[in-house]
Amino acid sequence: MVNTRTGSGSGHNEGDPTLAQVLAQQTQLINLLVQQAQNQQANNNNQPPPPQNKLADFLRVRAPTFSSTTNPVEAGDWLHAVEKKLDLIQCTEQEKVSSASHQLHGPTAEWWNHFRQNRAAGKPITWREFTAAFKKTHIPSGVVALKKREFSALNQGSRSVIEYLHDFNRLARYAPEDVRTDRELATPTQNQPVRKEQGSKLGVCFNCGDPGHYANKCPKPRRVKTAPVQNNSNAPAPKARVNHVTAAEAQNAPDVVLGTFPVNTIPTTVLFDSGATHSFLSKSFASNHGMEVISLGRPLLVNTSGNQVSSTQYCPSITIEIEEIPFPSTLILLESKDLDVILGMDWLIRHRGVIDGANRKVTLTSSNGQTVSFFVFSPRSHGLTLNQVALQEIPIVQDYPDVFPEDLPGMPPKRDIEFQIDLVPGTNPIHKRPYRMAANELAEVKRQVDDLLQKGYIRPSTSPWGAPVIFVEKKDHTQRMCVDYRTLNEVTIKNKYPLPRIDDLFDQLEGATIFSKIDLRSGYHQLRIREEDIPKTAFTTQYGLFECTVMSFGLTNAPAFFMNLMNKVFMEYLNKFVVVFIDDILIYSKTKEEHEEHLRLALEKLREHQLYAKLSKCEFWLPEVKFLGHVISVGGVAMDPSNVESVLNWKQPKMVLEIRSFLGLAGYYRRFIENFSKIGRPMTRLLQKDVKYKWTEECEQSFQELKKRLVTVPVLVLPDPRKDGKVVAYASRQLRPHENNYPTHDLELAAVVHALKIWRHYLFGNRTEMYTDHKSLKYIFTQPDLNMRQQRWLELIKDYDMEIHYHPGSTKMYQDLKQQFWWASMRREIAEYVALCDVCQRVKAEHEKPAGLLQPLKIPELKWEEIGMDFITGLPRTSAGHHSIWVVVDRLTKVAHFIPVKTTYSGNKLAELYMARVVCLHGVPRKIVSDRGSQFTSKFWQKLQEEMGTRLNFSTAYHPQTDGIHDVFHVSQLKKYLRVPTEETDPERIELQEDLTYVEKPVRILEFPTFRRRAFTLRKVQKRLKKLKASHIDPKQPFEHVEPF
């Protein structure tokens, strides 16, 4: 007990409280104050506070606070962080709400107070209700949809796996339904077995349940037994995902490649998308081509970029042909605009597909194990363009911002070259009234005229000339105002300045690996018109008469003058590292170091001559470039797929004019197509005079084949005289009417002359070797008597350093083979080996259709649909008395049945064996091919087959090859099952020589017959490793050196 005393004084008394007691009292007082403050706050808010220890625990983990924000993502991040903090402590739903609301301040706290006041009194707020209300207020649904689209469009690209995983986890919370695991997606089902019918009692029909008959003779319709179907209507619909449903969406995707391939023999745009879960087919494409459509058991929800659509149908039998290899596919129907087929991960996994996006290479493996690799054109440009990178980030180009202005600075400077319009002498001014236009077109004329006036490119005119204005639609669907100068062009003297040949420009690019392309901004507007010729360019509008001060579109000599200007600007760089075609400039180099210098020199020239380029149309530092309708790369020159699209979408021609237009458009790329003239011959025949137009099946095949060849064209290498064996170009043409009368050797020589003429620029001055299968051409130079045509052609051939080689073809390959390999009696031994080879006889058959009316039998379509029969007689008699074999062979699969028989069997006995050994196993055949043996020509056999519906075909007399099976086939098949004791050898050690060879040495002489009038003696000798062998033995030759016959 502690006694206390009261009194004054400053001294310390023993009865004073200790420090521990004071601290304990202060702690109790603080706890009391805190409890009173909490009770007061709870009474004001009508909300029970969390327990003292729970709030302290929550505050101890330092949960973030939230006031207000303009970024909805921050609100979601706060809620996510609070949930993580609440998971660290054990609390109820109400305690979670109270703890989280404690961290709300400012406008958010006011929202929370208002939300609780609107709640029914006494009704607690759950954590689910709190989070739902918070998200609805602070995270709008539009933001969630945006994040879902961002999550759907997420792809790895060039990032690392860790970076991609971070973004995936950050966005996955906005689309939890798309990231469920396979176990969650799987719907458990339980299929019960079909129970046996109750009518299994004795004497009761299994079909109808009535007694007195069996199910096979039941008069009622047969009842179909079905297994009970599990009702999964409450299960969620399966979901799929596709990133791109239009070509525009696929433009900037790094993990997709785009190509055109035959789908059910129809050229189709195909997208290989590794981000799609399933493979899809356009609904419009399926309906337009009448493809088989089957309903899905359950609808498939497909998440596209920003939308969710339902697919309910699919096409089961789709064949995609890639490099002439069919790939069977099952595609789900999906609404798509300009993508016909989208091949996703299910298709790529099935065919073990690998997409190399950097090199635009796709590798697939067919069902039979055949691997195919091909290059397709990626829709994404791999170069540096304005849409992908700013000017300041492009090497070298960043030093020339003045060459790439947003717009032309004004009138072009005066140059040495000005556009001129020289008229035919005696021409009077021509004036035409303006065309009538719609209201929106008049507004566009007014806008563009005002813009051109402000820039100084046109000016008001009082000229007696005048041409009307028309509009031409651009690729971006905007209108370009052009002047109809056709009447002026008719009286203008044409400028003969040559434009370069496109193929000549491509030949300069051999060896280049890096390319940059520059496109001038409004190139024609950067060249002035000669002052005295300006009035001739006057044009009329509803707003007055104007004349051009700079070169305008539509003037006949505009390309020639501008080409002259560009050649003079880049004259010292042409044929070195610059290619120019009008306003398109291509810089090419072999290395990056060279390209830096070449690109700088080209831009210096543009700056020096005040020529300006449009950055959005330029591309720099490219491994491949699209230039003048072609794709140029290190590998060579290929067609631009975008230019081939018009040919692929060409409908069946209905008149001669449409055929001529199609062949003209497709003929632009004929150098890429082998046998172009041969393929297009049926359509070309319709263009001839006095030929009635009739579109036949042959024309349709030619039409489709040309479109198919345009899709699968090869990449032609650029010519290099130092390399051999690469295709530079294909060439073909049809015979002219008078050439149809040429003999064969003249036609062969004409083909050589044609090749020398069209490829003179490649062959002249270079060593050339020409191969032909016409042997007479090899000796054409040594012939004394030649006609005038042949002599004229020989004079042309002598201008070339050319040597003609004869290639005998596959039928005479022995001539070429013996130049590499030869041994004694080589031809005879090869012929014997091939004749005795079972595989060679079955596989290496003649595929050429013979002439005449007698044709071989067609190959059956189904197995055991057509069979062949024959008897092998004269065999040793077995213990059962059989001495013949009846051979029955399926003509398609060559599977054979060998039935032991006797030659004395009657027709009834053979019919019984036929039914038991053939029909019972394979059914009744449609056709039987046999020889004219008495067994097959008997009336009984013919009547039997007639009743069974089988047609009998007999082979030609003394021609056993009619049935398509060689005579040795039967014997070769029997040898597999026959063991001949005389061919067996006992194991014996082989004595190898020093060069790892062995020699068969005679063991003993078995027979020594002699013959009269013969110069040799035949002896039967037994050798090692072989039992019996007949040999020629020279008595003068030592015994050890006897060689086998």
C-alpha cells in the first residue's frame, strides 16, 4: 500500500507516483479519448466503426488514400491496392467497407456520405456493393471498354517476354472473362450409356415390342436409338479471339503476314494471325462461292477489336493450296470486310506453322509430313515512314528538314528547263464551255481555285484558250481537280524525250541490299511554264477563267519535261546509286556505310535545286521497297500484290473486249509467268478475226490458271553474268499464221532467235550456253545447204558468243549419264535391273496418253471397285491336289488374293470360291478385267456376273498388259511367301580383302558336260555363298579366276 501526503515543498517524497504508473494512466486516458472519438463519429454517421484492433491493423499496413482524380485508371489502381491491403488482415465484409471508406477524402468522401444516406436504414453495405458503386462512379464503362480493346489488341511484337507479361497482367483485370484457365473453360459433362431396351424378353420384337416376330422382319419403321443428350444450356458459351478483321487493322501489326492463295481453287486473301485463337472465313466469301455451311452446336462468341460478335456456322471442307500442297481446313464463318480467310493458332498448331515476321516467311508441315516454306508480303512496312517515326529520328534525313516541308513554300525558282507548249503551225485558239457539276463539286472547285490562287500556281486570265475542269478521285477518296486538255494535246507537237524502261532500271539494282525511296511533293508544281505558253493552259470554271503558271496534270508533254529535269539534276549519280522515274527517286546501296553517303548526296542535290519531297510518302533504310508496281529486295524482283488484286477480282469475261483487257493487264507481269502464251492460248484464240465468241470450259481453265499463277509468281533474280542457274525472266509467244507451216527444225531455230532478240541486252558480249532437245540444231553451223531464212538467222546467231548443247531428254538420259559414270555392259545391266524391279514396274509407268482409239483402262476411284483375274497354272501339285492359283487383284491398291484351285474345277465351284473369298470380304465389284480363258467366257460365269451387276471386260488376245498389271507382278508377290530351299544359304564367315571386298571362289565341280561344235565347255560349279551356278570356264585359265556367267 502506498501512502500519499499533501503539502507544499519542492522535495521528492517517497509517496509520489512512479514513472510507470504515470505512463499507464496516460495510456488509459488516451485509449478512453480515442474510444470516445470513435463512438462520437459512429453516432454521427450511423455506421458502426470497425473494431479498434482491425482499424489499427489496417492503418499499420499503410493503405493509400483517395480524394479525386481525372484519370479513371488511378481510381482502379487505388481500389486494387486497397484490396491487396485488406487481404493481409482478417476482417468481415462490413469491416472491409469501413476500413476502405476511412481512406476516402475530399469529393470522394462526400460521394460516400451521399451514397450511405440514400441506402435503407439498417441495411449493411457489402464489399461487392461498395466496389460496384465505386467503379460505376469513378471508372466509367467507356474506359473499361477501351482497356478491353487494348487487352484484345495486345501482342508481344519486338518486346521481351517479361515486358509483355507485365502489360498482360496490367490489362487482364479489365477482361477477367478472357483469361480463364483451360480447367475453368472446360464444361464437365457426363454421358450415360444407352441402356438396353426392355423388350429383350424371349419372343418379343426389339423394334416395336410386340410378340410374334423379330426386329429384322418388323413391319413398323425402324426405331433409332439415341444416347441421352446432356443439357448444358446453362453453361457459358465458348469464346474466341481475333485481333484483325480488316486489312486496315492489320497494317501495323508486327505478328501477322498477308498473302493470296487458292482456297478451293479460288484466289483468296489469307491472313496468318498468331494472335487469333480460331480460324475464320468471311461470310460473304462463303455465300458468293456456294460453300457448304454447317451449324455449330453452340454459338461461339468472338472478341474482335472493340466488339463481340456471335458465330453460329462453319465450313467443314475447305482446302487451302499453298505451294501446290493442299491443306484441309475447317473455318468458322465471321463477318469480315476485306479479309477472306484468317488462319489462327488452331490452324497453325495443326500444321506446325512457324511465322517469321522479320523475313515474311511462313513454314508449314502438311499431314503427310511434307514441309513447305514460302515468303509472303507483310502488310506492315518495315521501313521508316512518317506514320511510324518523326523526321528527327531518321538517320541522315534529320539533317535535311528543309527538303521535307509541310507544304511547298511558294512559286518554284526559275530553272534552266521550263515547260513549253509547241503547237502545230496554223492552229487557232480552242475554247470550250465548262462542264455542269453538282453543288458539292462546285464548292470543291471554289475551294481548290482559291487555294491555287493564294499559292500563285494559277492566275486570272483573259486568254482566248479555255478547257473545262473535271474531277478525279484519289486513293484516299478525296477529289483532285484536273483540266481536260485533250483538245490542246491534239494540236501540240509531242516531245520525244524518252522515258526509261522499267526493266532497265531494275537491272541496275543487282547486288543492292538497302533502299530508300523519295517521292516529290506535287512534283509538277515545282516546274514553271514558259511565259508565252501560260495563256494556252487557260481553263474555264463557273467562277471565271484562269491560267496555270506551273505545270499541270493532263498536259501531253509534262512527263517528258519533268523526266528531263530530274535526269539533269541527278546526272552524275545515275546508274551508280540513284534510279529516277519522273518524280520517284530510288537510292540503293550494298552496305549501310555506302547508303549513308549515297542518301546524303541525293538529299544535297534536292536542296541545291530547291526540290521538295513529301515525307509521308517516303521510306528510308528498307531491306525491300515497292517501286513502280514491283517489290524489290535482296532476293530480286517480285510483283506487288496490291497491283495483282484487280486481276484476281476480275469476273468472267463476257465479250472480246473484256478478254483483251484482261490479257493486257495480266500480260504486264508475263515475265514472271512460265508458259504465259501457252496458258492463255484458249482466250487468245477468241481474239482472232472471224472467230465466234464462245466461252468454253477450256477458256475458264485458262482464265483461272492465269489468276492462280499471278498469285504464286516467283521472285526473279536480278541479272548477274557471274552467276548461273537462276531465273531472270520467262518469255513465250504464240506462232504466227505463216509459222505454222515451218518444219520442226525451223521452229526450234526460231525459238532460239526469239530468245536472242528479246534478251540481247543480257546475252550480247557474254559467253552463252544454249540447251535444246533438238539434236539437229547442234550441227546447224556445219550444214552446206540452208534456205534463205535459215541463213539469215545464222547471221544473227554468229553475233553472239554462244555454244549450242544437245540435251537428249529423259528418254535418252543414258547419253548424259555415261559422261559421268561408265562400266562394261552398263546399259544392259541397268535395263535388266529396272525390268526386274517390282517398284519400278509399278511406279515408273508411262503417263502419256497413247494415240488412237485403243486407250488404257482408267484408274478406279474406289478400292475393290474394279478387279483383275488370272490363273497361274503348271505349278507343282500340293498335298491337297491343287496345282494352279487363281489370282484376284484390286486394280487400284494392287492388293491380291491367291486362291489355290484345280484346273478341273467347274463353274459352280469357282463361283462358290469367288463369293466366299472375294465378295464376302470386299463386296460386289463394278467391273472385272480378265483374259479370254474358258472359265471367264462361259455362259454360267457371264450370267452370274450379269445378275450381280458386274460388267466383264476382256483383254485383247495375246496382249496380257490390258489389265494394267505386269505378268511378273503375280510371281513377285508369290515369292514373298514361297521359300525355295535351293536359295537358302548357311551362315558362313566372309573373307574380306584389304580393300573390304570379297571374291566368290569355286568349291567343287558338280557336272562336266561336253558339247560338240562349241568352242567352250559348260560346267556346273558350286561356289561359296551360292549353292549352284553355271559358269563359262576356259581350260587354259586357272581354276581360281573363273568368273560367274
